[in-house]
Amino acid sequence: MKKASILLLFCFSAVSLFGQTYFPEKNNWASKKPNELGLDESKISQAIEYAKTHESKENPNLKIAHYESAFGREPFGYPVGPMKMRGPATGLIIYKGYVVGQWGDPSRVDLTFSVAKSILSITAGLAVADGLIKDEKDLVYPYMAPIYPFDPVKSMMNKADHLYEEDVIDLFGTEHNRKIRWDDLLRQTSDWEGSLWGKPDWADRPSGEAKEWRNRPRNAPGTTYEYNDTRVNVLALALLNIWRKPLPVVLKERIMDPIGASDTWRWTGYENSFVVLDGQIMQSVSGGSHWGGGMMISAWDQARFGYLTLRNGNWAGKQLLPTSWIDKSRTPTPAEPGYGFMNYFLNNDLKEIPAAPKTAFLHIGAGTNMIYVDQENDLVIVARWIPNADKAELVRLVLESLPK
């Protein structure tokens, strides 16, 4: 009887162990053949071939691509952060935790553009979890201390010529900006007014008559959605001010090291986005690569980040980010129901990926850089340097491979 109990306990433990969700170790992500997991191997091959033959036609020299785009023709549109040559069309297909398909060069470190916004919003979630921000619905200005820009050139100027200039950055000093909540910044509905790092809010994707750009009436925070990188950088600087340490350090300690990310990713800001905080010179990072800078990262590390959000902020049994924050990130923005917190693109209306479940969501950046997250199908797809119009077809082909 005793032996039978031990055998039963052993069998139960073995089944529990076998049934555990797989999480990859650092520098080692296990692969399985598609048919081992019940996938149609020919469909996976078809999807991979589609991705490889539908590479972006934009110039691989991202500086040239910038100036050949509308971004380069914006007022003050010149890059002020580092850029680099991009690699070939690249991607990964992760099903039930295992790599079932890959193409290109997943180890290559490239800019991920606005996927950095999803990573920036994670640092806000950590601030809420730690109590640095009591509630994301709070107004931002009460949290702000004076911000001292690091400007060595100004220190050599004649002080008398700059008597009436501010020595500090006051992000939320205007009547309008004092009404902005953290939630408004996270959802890109703040309509923040001002200039940061030499980039005025009105110069980012301007529309309408040029003579009205600077003086138009402001929209009440929360009422109007506008994709605007100056305001994303405002959020990054505001978060730096409450963390009191560089956001890449926060990200590395709290997220990237625990999920086994490589040591090759880098998150940077602009050549002029330095401040002095607690006696230390720190760089405020960019939430994208609109003007250079931002997150440089491999497809493997993109996949780990996507896999973390697939698992609702849990990694190997450790809750790195509250599940509630992932839920909030996926809550539609009233002014733009297809958008949650930056940069969660939602599929509730099936516009992003018509063939996918409504519950699927995507982290998307220019390029296109896509991290597709599908909890219903236990699926993550990373695709880099694919035209935005082709991403839905790639996902459809992968979904067709799944067991019926």
C-alpha cells in the first residue's frame, strides 16, 4: 500500500511537471517541429516564405528611409538620436512556448521603433505596482519636481543674456497641462502642449493649415487621440523623474533579466535629452525612433517580451508585472477603441487582423516591427521589416496551420 501511494505521488508529480508551461532559459529557446505540436508544417513553411518574400521596400539605411518619409519633411524633423542599418526580413513563430518557425536573422539587434512604447508603458505599470504612482488616473503634475537639463553649452554663456530664461523644465506648468493624468499620457489622449528636446508637439505629424499649428484650441485631456512622439517623450521624462534612475536600469532589473533577455538590447534617448538628477547625469529615453534613438533589440528579445505579455506578466511562476496592468493595457481607449495603453493595438473590431480572435493584440512599431500576441491560441509571432499592409496575411497563414 505504501509503495502504491509513493508510485501514485510520483505519477502525479510527473504529470504536473509535464503539464507546466514552458519558459525558455537565457540564450536557449527550445524548438519543436510544427507537426510535433499538431501544426500543419506546410502552412508554417508557406507563412515563412510569405514573410521572406514580402520584405519592406524602404531603404535599409534608416537615416535615408527617414528623410524619404513624411517624418523627414516635418518641421524640426531631423534625427537627434542614433539610427543604424537594419537587417533582412526576420521573424519567429512561438506556439505553446516553443519555436516552431523562424526566418532571417533573429539575433540581429535592430531598432524596433514604437514597440518601445509598449516597453515604456511597462515601466509605468511597475511604478504603479511599487506605489511610486498611487493610481494611473491621478493628475501628473503633483508628482513632478523641477527637472534640471544638462546643458554644458549654456553654462559657458553670458548669464546676463539669459536672465529671463527658465533654468528648469516644467513639463506641466500650463493650465492645460495641469489637467493631464497618467492615463491620458499612456493612451495618447493628453494633447500636452509644449516643446521637449527641441521637438514641439505641433511639429509631430502636423495636419491642417500651417499657420494654425501653434495656436489651435487645445482638446480636453482624455477626449482626443493623437499619436505624438513628443508627448511620449514627456511620459518618459516624467517617469524618470519619479523613478530617480534611468528607465533602462529599471527595465533590466525588473523585466529583461528575469525573462532571460540577452545582453545585447539597448534603450537610448537623444543627443540632448540629458538631465541632472540627484547629482547624476542621466539620459531620458525615447519611446520610439521617430527622431532616432529608442530601443535596439533582437527578435529573440522581442519574442520574450511578447511572451511575457502573453502570460499576463508572469514568467516561470513569478509575477513580474501585475495581471491587472496587462488587463488595463488591453482596455480600449474611449477616444480610440482600437488602442489600449501605448503601444497595445487591439483587435476588438477585427480591423488589425481580421482572421484573428478579437482578444488578440499587437505591439507595433514602424518598419513594420510586429509582436502579435494571441492568448486564445497560445501564439506569439514576431515579424520585422514587413510592410504594414502585409502583416494580417502573415498572421492568417500561421493561424491556418493550427489544429482544427
